Amino acid sequence: MKRLAFLVLVLFVGFIFTLANFSQCRAENFPEVMFVLDASGSMWGQVDGKPKIEIVKNVMQEMVPAFPPEVRMGLTVYGHHRKGDCNDIEILVPPGSMDRNKILNATQQLNPKGMTPIAGAVHMVTEALKTNETETTVILLSDGEETCDDHPCEAIRRIKASGIKFILHVVGFDINDQQKSQLSCIAQAGGGQYFEANNASALLNAFQSVYKEVVQKVEKAKTTVKKAVSRLGKIQITMPAAATISLNTIKIIRKTDGKLLKTIKDPAADSVHPLLSGDYEVVAGFANSNYKPDSDVSLGIFTVTGGETLTIDLGVMTFNIADTLKKIPAGAVIITRADKPSFSLTLPYNGNDYYFYKPKPLPEGTYNFAVHYQRGYLYKTETTPVLLAENIKIRPGENTVVTMDTGILIKEPADSTLVSWELVPEEKGVQTIKINSASNGAYPLWETYAVMPGTYNLLGYIEGMAEPLPLGDGLTISKGELLTFDTGL
């Protein structure tokens, strides 16, 4: 009996070891692709009446989704930030990514400006590939010669001789004979081919030639490696660094049984979390003042696939508040999604508003920003949200600014029995604002309040009167203006 149990254990361990080897072989045998794109200033030059950079963007939109799903990709760009800077090179999407939309979105945002540091770009890419056991096909597109390294061919030869597993194909786009000589030399030094393209059609053909080569490698890998998929995948959560101040936690909840599997305290701007294949809800815990419980909001439900990394790339909402409005008596800030009604983030006033206007990390979408003016238990004003900004576009990795610079201040009269006032918009769909006296005094009536720009009628409620008095008609509050209004009472 013991002998049988021992044999079963040996067979089980052998199976696990074989499965791990198959998974490793699969990952190492499927080729990867790294695009290196020229975003130097010359890419604004035109071919057949169209900027070269726009042609490149169109070709990328067609080719990136066409590669087999097994092919992992990355994107490196040079010359897209600054003029005259040979260090203006950036890996926008790291090698080995499965997120092709991220590559396409990054490509669409390119704005050519600077130099052409080809050798520096290849050096940066290959440094990122040093530990990669998979051969990476590097597709470098340039519309001109190297402008930063006097001997780019020699530099590429040295990199190739270092043993890093890559092959460098070069596409020369709308170039002259001198530039062709250098770029073809670079391709040869990188062990790849040189392709020349003088128009959009030729550029697409060049990319398709490399595509066919990669497809052949994928098919070869499929015939030599047994398919064994790991059950372990990853979720990567990224956000602009400034946004981390607003988060206390991120929680990962398994959907099948609702179990909280992981709580990430004080999340970093970039974090990776291994998980078994399956569906998970990711919940962000936004910090509240005075150590009150977090305001939790779901970022969505995500499917983790074995052997793959799913990226949740958040954008950030930041606030620009005029000095005159920094002390508005907000009782809560409310962020909702115009394109997803189930999303609602409310941060209540808990003795101070420290976290109200800190940068907020949010999923991509269209948002509305509001406040309400019931601040503390003495306030009688209702908790009806007052919209201050609408249709705010949040994009992955980007900062979107919400400006609060428009408001109203009712001047306190020397002697008045006014118990509340109401600001009624003439425009339909804009929220009416009604401010009531507090239980211990009229002071909320004389605070400064943020409002949307527009034209309003002001009504006043006098103690003992059966109906309100019209205090002001057709009051126009322009954007950026704080209207101080004297009721005449």
C-alpha cells in the first residue's frame, strides 16, 4: 500500500514538473514583437498630401490587431516629447504585453517633435530584453538617419554580439539614398532585413512582410510545443502617481463566492497581483477624513486568464479651485459616471474636507462632479447634489482637470428675518440650489457657494410669510465670476 502511494506521488510530481516545463517552453518559443517608432519632428512631413505620422498611425491600427494572439508586443518611441534631446526615448508599452489597445492608444497620441536617436532606442529596448528567453522581432520605423550617434551601425553590432535574443528589421519611410545606406546597414547589423516605403501602400506591405515572418514562427512553435496553459494569471493596476493619495485600499473579490481574496493597502502607482484564472471584482477604497471608513466603489469585474497579465489602467481627475471658493461649505463631493449609472463615489464631510479635492484615480469613462451643502448636523440644507462639472472625460494614464471658479455670495443684511434662499436656474435641467438657516443661526445663508455658470432667479423665504419673495430676477453668473448680491433687505 505504501509503495502504491509512493508511486502515485512520484507520478503526480512528474506531471506537475512536465506541465511547468511545457508552459515555460510555450512562453519561450512563441515570438514577441517590439515596435520602435520614429516621432521626430520630420514625421510631420507629408507623403501624398498626408502627414507621415498619420500614415504610420493608420498602418499600426491595421497591423497590430492582425498578429496572432500568441504574440506579445511592446512599443517604444523616440522624439515625441522634446526638441533637441537625444535622450527623448520612452518605452510606452513594456515588452511582453498582451494589451494591444494600449499600444494603439499610445500610437494615436504621438506628437512628433524631436531628434532621431536610433542606436539609443535599440539600446533601451534590448536592455529590457536581456532576461527574455523568447526571440523578439524588433520593427524599427524611421524617416531619416541617426542624429545622435556618430556610428549607429557599430553600436547595433555590439548589441547584437552581446547575445540578447532579438532580430532588428528596419523600415525606411520616405527617405533619400544617403539615409537608405545607413538604415540598411543598421538592419544588417541587427540581423534583420531592410524595407523601403515611399507611400502608405508600401509601408503597409513592409509591415505585412514582417508579419508573415512572425506568423511562420508562431506556427513552428505550435508544432513543437505541447499546449499546456498555466492557471495562474495576473492583474496589473496602474495610475498616475499623484492619484495614490486618495486611495487607502484596493480590494480584489472573487466573483464565484464573493470572497475577499486580497486587500492592497496604500496602493502604489503600479502594482501586479497573481491570481488564478477566473472573474474578479476590483474595489477601490477612497480615503475619508478623520480616519472614517473608506468610500468603496467598484472599478469593474475583470476576467483573469492563465499565463496572461490583465492591465487596469486608471486616469486621474484633479481639481483647480479659485481662492474665493476654497471654503465652500460642501457636505459631500459626489462623482458619478454619465456612461455607467451604477458608478457613484461619495466622500462625506467628517469634520474637515482634506480628501475632497485630492486627485481621484478613476477608470476610463465620462463623469459628472457634484457637491451638496448640508455640512454638519446643524445644517438644515438638503443633501440634493449640486452639479458643478459634467461630461468630464477620463482617459487611461492621463490627468483631467476640473475647474471650480464660479459662485455666488449673498450679502448679509444688517437686519433680516430671511430663513432661506433659493437660486432657481432659468435653463432647464440645471439643479435649483436652496440654502436654509442652520438650527443655531442664519450663517449658512451668507457663505460662498459654487454654482454652474448660467442665469438664475433668486427667491427669499422670510420668517412667517406664506410665499417666497423675488429678490433678484435674471441674475447672470458668468464662468470664473463670484457674484456678490445685495438683497436690499
